[in-house]
Amino acid sequence: MSPSSLPVMLSLRAASFLADPAPGGTGGSDAPQLDPVQLVLHASVPVKAVLVFLLAFSIACWLIIGAKALHLGRARSESTRFIKSFDAAPSFDAIAQGLGAFRGSPFARIFAVGYDELTRLTGGERVELNEAQATHMESITRRAAAREVTHLESWMGMLGTIGSTAPFIGLFGTVYGIMDAFLSIGNQQNANLPVVAPKIAEALIATAAGLVAAIPSVMAYNYFARRVQQLADTLEGFAADVAARARLGGI
């Protein structure tokens, strides 16, 4: 072999080594990939049913989150404006004239209940109430505040239900999938990892789906519960304020 041909032979050997993978190895393109769609498609029918159920839970969760965010946001913004108007108004009649601009405020609805009851008790005259009438007004406004708190809490129970049950529903799908995987191993009489791993992965996708549905539900429930509690504390005080002003004749 001539010295000039030696570099050519070395280059050919290096190219051949790079082209052929090491014995027992797999090419990068043959490495297993995590494909949730394929895991779902190859899952058993009960596991697919669990996944569909959890998907419905997840969609319901996000719809409720969006609706509650808009509801509480509107209630908070309009209530802030209404409280300023309520404090600055010289009488209940002046507040009632602009009440239509605060339809989304629970404070405005409490005032509307108190105003209607005051008008009924006094026949439209603005006179001070006696003790029995004042007690009645306080009871009316407190009940109105309780109804508003219940309205603010609407659909939050669904969030709590999703957050507490979705992980267990997903776990049920996982347990069933693992049972199916072990039955398949017994039928094939082969416990090699390539046989076990796909079945286990298909089963575990149900637990992942349960967590995906549960985590936003729990976080949203805690957030909305804190916001509603803040409003509830203020609503009780406002109900007492409406009753106190009504006792003086709505001034």
C-alpha cells in the first residue's frame, strides 16, 4: 500500500463506522417517543371511557372558571361604583333613580330589596320607622345579602367536585389498565420490558388526565372562594347600613 492511499482508506473506515450503529444499539430515529394520542388510541375501552369522562370534566372546569371570572369581575367593578354612589347620595330616592346602571352589583340588588320594602311599609312617604318596622327591614336586607352570597357561590360546588374526584377517576382508569397489562403478560407468557412498558404507559395516561382536570379546578375553587368571602363580609355590613338608613326614613 502506498503512503498516498493511507488517508483515503482511513476516511472510508471512519465513514463506515459512523454509518453503522454500534452492536445492540438503536438509531436515534428508532428511539421510542412519548405520543399521548397513540397511547389513548391503543388504550382499552374502559380506559378510553374514563378519559372521555375526564375530558368532559376538564371542559366543564374551564367553562365554569371563565364564567365565574366574568361574574365576579363584573360584580366587583360595579359594586365599587355603586358604593361610592350610595355614600354620596342624599336619599334613597336619588340612589334608586340611577339603579339601572348597576345591574351586576350584589350591593345594588340588596339596596333594591330594601328600597322596595321601605316604600311598601311607608306608602312612599319618607318617615322614620318604628322599632318593629326597623327590625323587619334589618331582617329583609340580611336575607337579601344571604341570597346574594349564594348567587356568588353558584357553580363553585362543581369546581370542588371536579377537583376532589377527578384524580380518583383517573386512578381507576390506571388500575384497570395495569390489570389489563398483567393479563396480557400472562396470556403471552412474556414479561419483557418491550411487552410491559406500552401497556403500563397506556394505563398511566388516565392518571395524568385526572390531574390535568383536578389541578385547575382546585386552584380556581380556592381563588374564587377567597374572593366570594371578601364580598360576603362586605355584603353583611352593607345590609346593616341599608337597614339603618331606612330606619331614618331613607336619608
